[in-house]
Amino acid sequence: MSDSGSIKNAVIQQVLEESNLANARTLIENVQTNCFEKCIFKPAGSLSKSDETCVTTCMEKYMAAWNQVNATFIARVRREQGNH
């Protein structure tokens, strides 16, 4: 591979890694915001067992939905790349 091809691939890889990191940050922020608002009605020094259960369930559902959206998006991008 030529030097310019190697540089291009390295830049693409770096952009993908930065994008993945930004997506992970967004996921964590959204989970924190949404699950906290949904589950924690009376913030205190510690979580009750029902708070813990609610937060865990909320996080699992949110992450499952996030994974489904990402999988669908990736499949779409791959289809579109195949058409060009």
C-alpha cells in the first residue's frame, strides 16, 4: 500500500475510534440522565433496593435499544457502501 493509502487508513481509523468514544460518552450521559429521572424520586446518600432494580432494568433496556439502533445504522451504511 502506498504511503498516502496508509495515512488515509490511519486517519479513518482514528476518526472511527474518536466517533466510538463520543458515542460511548453519549450513551453513558443519556443512561445517567434518563434512568436517574425515571428511577430516583428521592435522592439520598444511598440507593434503595427498588432504586437499584429500577436503574439496572432501565440501563439494560436503554443499552439494548442503543445496540439495536447502532446495528441497524451499521447495516444501512454497509448497504449504501455496497451500492457505490
